[in-house]
Amino acid sequence: MESNFQLFSKQMTSPLKFRMFLLSKLPSAYFSGVRVKSLDENKCEVSVPFKWFSQNPFRSTYFACLSMAAEMSTGALALGHLYKRKPTVSMLVVKTEGEYFKKAVDKTTFVCEDGSQIKKMIEEAVESGEGRTIRAKTIGKNKTGEFVAEFFITWSFKAKKEK
């Protein structure tokens, strides 16, 4: 029997379902070409291409498009651990930090490997009834494996009270 995370992962990695989700909930990510390449309980890979819609005037990927892909690589892990969970848990980005190392002139892939720590913070939020935060790290590399950017996305989790 598949876990709730595995069910969520199938939806996020299904090209049609994921594109429909983006179009309805995150249209800017849809038009920028942000895509989930892989997702399991510990790791998520999200890519963003360099193309007309995602470029800036300096002929590289616009920082906001890189930021969207970075956030999604951390947020998809959190959403997967929250999928169909009882009690429900709210999540919110409370801080974003980014550093750029190289001009992004082709596809950039962000990888976050903080899934187990994210799950732990969610569990602590549910057990304590208090909000919890985690500073998730994601690294963006280009096609040749060169570092393009590094982001830290701080997520807050809080269990919702059952009515």
C-alpha cells in the first residue's frame, strides 16, 4: 500500500497533473517552466529553464524564477509530508535568503535534501501544539554541475485546531 507521501509524489511528478496544478495555483511558475524532476521523502529536485519568459534584461534567468524553483524544492517536501495528514498543519514561508554564484544561462536544477528534518519539525509542531520553523537549504546547479545559487527557505508549521 502506498503512503500518502508516495501518492503526493506521483501527482507532483505527473507532467499533466503538475502542469494543471501550476496553471491553477501558481501561473507564474507554470509560464516560467518550473518542473519537479524527482521527489521522495528526503529529497526533491526542481528545475527552471532559461527561456524568453524566465529571462531578465541581462540574458540570464531572472532571480524571481530561480527563487520560485528554490522554494518549490523545499515546499514540495513539506507538502508531501502534510498530504492528507490529520490534524491538518498550516505552512508558511517566513524568510527567504539567496546567494548567486554564477550567471544562470541554461536550465538550473535545485536540490533540497532536508526532507527528514522537515518531517521532524512537522511532527514536533503537531505534538507540541506550538509553531515550529525549519531553515531548509537548496542548491541550484546548471547542466554542467556548476553552482549557480544557494537558497535557505525558512518554513513555519503549526497544527490547526480540530473543530
